[in-house]
Amino acid sequence: MKGVVINLSLFKFGWLAVVFSAAAGLAEVGAATVALIALVHLVRAHRISNELALLLVAGLIGLAWETLLVQAGFLSYPTSAADAAVAPYWIVAMWVLFATTLNVGMKWLRKNLAITALAGAICGPLSFVAGQKAGAVDLADNSILVIGLGWAILLPAVTLIARALDGYSDVRLAAARAGDSA
């Protein structure tokens, strides 16, 4: 339980650091914060290479999705170059930050992918609305629906990837439990 509290606290701190530093035009502060949180996350993992792979895959998915949203005109980032062809690095860092929760504090998402999709459909857009209120992102009129639909698909997908790359489950403990029940 202590690990879950630490994980979710670091996520919340990181989220605030990224959003408010990006809004202030100091995105490197938020990105550096995510780098430190990711390092803490990796050091605590049983299988660092699995968790590192998860963070990288989540970052790539985030880069692709956020860039698609930017290029389609659903959102823009006021502190980024107006003609930027890709999403800013700090929003990709936010995806990496979120991935640090998937095998620890948000592990419950694995239990029911329909609930996970619903959580994505609601919480994804709410995060963007909060980011807009902080001044980090500008949303087009119809973007909330598109963001919600995207997160309803992406959150279960990333959750399945996290399950496959889980570097926090202790393999020795799982093997011992399997031996006890045989």
C-alpha cells in the first residue's frame, strides 16, 4: 500500500509540475521533474527493462496521438511554436509520467477493460480541461468528444501493454504462490 501512495503522489506532483511549468513557458522544468519521477519508478521496479520499455512505448503512443490532435486542429499548445508539426515534448513526458502508474497505483485498471475504457473517456478529457484552465493547452470546440473517444481506446490498450510489460510484479513471489497452490 505504501508503494501505491508514493506512486500516485509522485504522479500528482509530476502532473502539476508539467502543466504549470508548460503554462509558464518553462516546460523543461516539468520534463525534468518527470525524468526524476521516472528514475524513481524504474529503481523501484523488479524488472527495470520491462518498465523502461513500457515508459518508452507509452511515450511513443502519446507522441503519435497528441501530434494527431494538433495536426487535426483539435488542440494547440500556446507556449509551443504555432507552426509546430508535432506535439510538444512536455505532453509526451506526461504520457511517460502516466505510464509510471499503470503497474502500481493504477493497476486496478486491468480488472475490467470496459470500466477502463469508461475511465479513459471521462478522465482523459477532464485532464485536458484542467490543463486548459491552467493555460497549458487550448481546446477546439469539438475536441472533448474526440479526446474522450481516443482515451476510451488508448487507455485499455496501454493498460494491456502495461500488463504484458509489468516490471513490478515479483516473478519469484508469483512462482512461489503457484507452487503453493499446486
